[in-house]
Amino acid sequence: MVPIDELPDLDTAKQVARLLQAENERLHRRLEQLVAELARLKGQDAQVLLQRELAKLQEQLALMQQRLYGASSEKRPVSAPEPPPQRMRQQQGHGPQAQPELPVQEVVLPLDPADPVCGLCGGALHEWKGQTEDSEEVTVVERQFVLRKLHRQKYRCPQGCAPVTAPAPPRLVEGGRYSVEFAVHVALQKYVFHLPLARQQRMFLREGLGVERTTLWDQLEALARHLHKSYEALLAEVFTSPLIHADETLWYLLDKGPGKKWYAWTVASPDAVYHRIFPSRSGATAKMVLGDFKGVVVVDGYAAYQTATKAGAEEPAPATLAFCWAHVRRKFVEALKFEPACEHVLKFIAQLYAIEEDLPDWHALEDKVQQGALAHRLAVRQQQSAPLTERIKAWALSQRALPDSTFRKALEYMLELWSGLTVFLLNPRVPLDNNHVERQIRDVVLGRKNHYGSKSQRGTEVAALFYSLIETAKLRGEDPGDYLLRAALAAIDNPDAITLPVSHD
């Protein structure tokens, strides 16, 4: 069948829709026949079985329509407090905001030379020294590319010794024409602002710089080579944390044809992020991603992580999995459309989040203060969260749901992951959800939507490197451009240099 995206016109699409509708009706008739036959063989009521099958199909259709056309927000019009993943910032309003970071340009606006005449007496007007009527405006001064001609001064010795020439500035490539600052600028445009190289090329041409896309890629690739040791060191930095988050998302390899499905795998500590892109989403890949990490890994319910951390016959599990309550909540939000009883568990989960809102953070605190904060978190969770989780489990076990219904799947999902969902009660470092790493892969997803993936395997490696270093710089409060330039210059000066972003908390 021709893919929907490749249909040539609306009339053809209508014909395809009519054929699909006819096929759907045929399948419904066939379903009725098969259900009747199954009921006869089992000695059950055919009408009851048919209603169950139709209810399941209606749920699937409703969920599909919601995902295609509905709002992506999970907010619900309920009185119970919603579980906020983080504290909301105070709304700034629509008034003028202070701009302390902008350079200030003083501009004096005089009268036109023909205008300094008094409108009352006709006499000449004279400038009133020091008196102006002041206001301000935010404007834009366009970026400017400059061809810098470098003249390296030469010096000679009066005694006839060898002449000396002033050193050349650092170069990404020996004898290259583009500066390190230019390469960093291209990297920021692509991996922070998600501008494909073809779009950058058109923007640059509009501003007077003619440059090929391949040249822009050459600058990124050269910059990545200088930063590779720092990127490798970042993984060890992530694994020094006793707790990490892990997740994966789709990425396309566009090598010579339609995009092949690859996957960007991410591990993140509270202040560092490391991305890698692989062609597989298997348990073996998850095991390679997690390596020999022996702390707590916060994940969603994807089975690959359970495979990767499964204990062997003679060896204990290398890591402890803590599962994500936000994913559990998401399942019940979907099921709420078909089963009002989900409202109860959603209120319980909201209460769990409300308890967490009042707990102190821990990872950025000094050692003694951190230990006090962790002890407080543990005590509150034991006193307040533990009884609440028991109520959630008791509620789930008391429910009855149709097989294969959305409600049944939500219940099974939660109960199957229960041991990992309650790790946070025993370990005060563990958060309720995996939202931290989902925020860190947001730029990867935006990049995929804007430039569709990578054109080569080397492109996947370069993308993973820049996303890792840039996101870590953001987490630590260092400007990504300043960091990339600092790390690149250090590596050019010393190829073995490892430069990681510095925390500016």
C-alpha cells in the first residue's frame, strides 16, 4: 500500500479512504463471526464477548484520535492539586523587563538643521546644555561577518640571527581559513537553536558570507575532534553520581536513502548529561549504555532496562532500577476517559507530588548540609509517602477491569513495576519521576524535528558529542558558547586536555 505521505492528490486520498472504510467494515463482520465461533466453543455468551472486543477497539480508536488531534497536555479539570514536575516560575506579565545583559548605546537626537526656530517669536533656538527628554528602545544590530587579514609581524636581529615571526592564532585545522569562534557559532546555531546547515548557509549568504554546507560541516567535524577527549571524560563524570537517569528517543540515520531508525540513548546525573546514538533499542544496547554502573538508575517501564540489570546466576544485579511515577500517572490519565475510578489513584499520586514539593533538594548542597537534607527527605517519606503508596496498591488490587482494556493495562503496568516504584521510600536521593532526563533529551528531539537526523554515522557521533557538552554546560550554569570556545582552545594548545563545564551555582 502506498504510504499516506506519498499520495499525489486529494482525490486519490479519498479513494484510499473509501477502500479503507470498506475493509474496516469487512473486518468488523469477520470479527463478529469469529467471536460467535469462539463463544460457541467456550460455551459463553457471544454477545458479551463481542461487546468486550468492540469496547477494546473503541478505546484504541479514541486513544489514537487523542494522540493525533488532541492537546498534548495532561492537565485535568479536577480539584485535587496537580503533581507539578517542578515549581512554576512567577509570571512576568506584559510590562517592560529590565535588560541588564544588553549593551547600552547612547544616541542623542538633534533637531533637523532647518528646524531650530522658535514657533512663537521666530527667533533662533539654542541648544540647552545637559537637558534632554529620555526614553529607551530595544533594537537589533545585525550580525556581521568579517574577513580578517592577519599580518604577523616579523622581527630581525641586528647581529644577523634568524628572524622571529609573531605566532598565528589557534586554528581548528592547520592552515584553515575559518576561526575557532566561527566553528563554535555554527555549532550553537545547529545544536542549541536547531538550524540545519542548509538554513544557516542561506542566512549567511544574506549577510554577505558565501559558504558551502560541506564547509560548515567540516568546521563542526574539526571542532568535535578537538572536543572528543572531553566528551569521553563526561561519561565517567556522570557515573560518579550515586543516582542517574536513563532514557532513549528516536533518531534517524539518513545515509543514502530514507531514514533508518536509530536511537539516542541518554544517561544523566543531576549536573551532567551524556548522549550516544546507536542503531538498536535492545536490552544488549541498554546494558552497554549503563556499563558497570552500580548505583540507582531512574527509568520508565521499557523492558530493555530490566534486561540490562537482571541478576545473573552467580552475580547480583549491577544497578537498582527506580521506576517513574509520571509514566504511571500518564497511563491512568489515558484510562480516565473510559474508567472514572482512575480519579482515585490520580488524586493519590497528586498527594505524593505535593509531599515532594516541600522536601529540600540535595545534590547541590555541601556534604554536611546534604546529609541533613537527605535524612529529612527519608523521614518525611517514611511518615507520609509510605502509607499513601500502600493505599495506592490496595486500591489497585481491589479493582476489576476488562482484559486488554486501557484501565487493565494501566493497573498491570503499575503493579508489575511496584518494587521499582517504591525505591524512593528507602533511598532519599531518588526522585518520583524521570522528568530530569526527559528535559535533557528535549533538544535532541527538537533537533531531530528540524534537521531530521544525521546524514552519516559520523554525523550521529558529532551530534551526540555537542548535545552532551552543551546540555551539561547549561545544567552547570556556564554559557555553552563560552564553554565550547574555552574547551576547544585548550585542546588545540594541548591535544590531551580535558575540559568540562564549570558549575556556576
